[in-house]
Amino acid sequence: STNDETKSLMISHFPTVKYLDGPRKGLGANRNNILKAVTGSQVLFIDDDVILNDNFLELVCNKLAKLAEQENLDKLIISGIENKNGQLVFPGEQSFVGWQNVSYKEGDTIKTVVINSAVFPASLFRNTLFDEKLVYGNDEVDLTTRAIEKGFKIILLPEAINFHFPSEINRKYYEPYH
């Protein structure tokens, strides 16, 4: 955010939530900053223009519990999808230039996520962080590419849907980076 409105809202509505100010050098730097405070086993990044669906966490937790006997949860990333202004957005395979705009086919290995609907194991961030030079765009593709190289696995859970209402604020600022 460019002001303290989100911080004030969070503190007044959720006094037990720890709010950290980011360095305001882009999404990757802000996400890396909050990772210092993670104490749980899973991490979910929710931007201030995203609304968590009522059953999102329940669906993800149930999926993780179901997979616990057959998968190493420390190496498992769950990606849901997002409803972006009424359009469903799924993770996409990377094009030649790195955009997530190639549809996965049935049976393909999923290598990308929808960042605001993805739950990561905290263990990923012990030695893999967001590249802070990627101020805006492709930061999650870069992260998941490196995670896959380190043996992490992404599972798609399409029934886990969050709502994304992209703000027009700061879009001009991020245009050159995107």
C-alpha cells in the first residue's frame, strides 16, 4: 500500500495479527520481509486486493491432511485458483519468455501457482526467497521454478478459490517492471 490505511484496518479489526511494514521495494521484497516472522508450517500470501474465500483454508487443510500419509508435506505446494473479477485464473505453464500463459494439459507436471491462492511449506523459505530484483511480475514463476528444481511438488486444488479484485493503484508505477 502507498499509505497506512491497510495497516490501520488490520490492527483495528484483527488485533492479534502481527502486522509488519514492508520495505516497499516491490512484492518480492515485501514477501521476503514477512517470511522472517513465520512461525507455522505453511505460508499463504494474500495481497490487499484479494479476499479469502470462506472455505479456502478448510479445503487446503483437508487436502494436506489427506496427502500427509503419501507425500512429504515439507516439499508440497498446494495451488488453488482465483476468481479475478469473475474470470477463473489457473496456474499456467511458462511461455518462452516466462509468462504463465500456456495451459497445462491433463497429466502435465504443474510447475507454477496462482500466488494469492497458493499454500507453501514454510520449509521452502529456509533457503529459497523471492528474487527482489523482480519488482513486479513473474516473481512467483521464478520462485516455483527454483522450488521444482529443489524437489518440491505442486498440486492443483481447483476447488480452492480466492477472489482477486486488482486495484488500479500503482499500476503505472509497476508498468516498466512488468
